[in-house]
Amino acid sequence: MINKDEFHHLNYIKKEELSGSMEGMRYMLKKASGEEGDKLQTFIWPGPLNFAKTPEEKKTVMEFPFTTEGVEQAADWLNEQYLQNKSVWEEGKRLI
């Protein structure tokens, strides 16, 4: 599980995409600019493939405010998605 109290990567995400994995669930956080300002796009998908090789229909995206609080919300969402879809992530983990 992601510890949101230690998941402070906003300054990194301002310049680069942040990707990682958690027991078969892959994720990526990136800055997205739009008409309403910057947003934090958070993607999840099952392993073993990387983001570019994974079919779009296997990816889920959620947007959060591009703030420290938004990064914490993203960490909470990642943890929720991990717990709710554990069987999907386990399947991806077995394919590695």
C-alpha cells in the first residue's frame, strides 16, 4: 500500500511523469494542462506490460487537482483501486 504521508512527489511530477507498481498494479502520475488549469492525471493498469504497450481499454484514469492535496487524493485512490481489484492485479503479477 502507498503511504500518502510519504508520497510527496509534486515537485517531481511538475517536470516528469512518475510511474511505479504495487503487487501487479502499475500506475503513472503526470501533469496535464487544460483550459481550467493544471490537473494531476493518475493512470492504473495491470502488469506486466508498460504504459505504452498496454491496450487503452485496460487503463483507467482519474484526475485530481495539481496540488499537494491532489497527490494525497491520488495516493488514496490508488490504494482503493488496489484493494477493490486485487484479483486483476494478482493476474498481472502471475504473468511476469
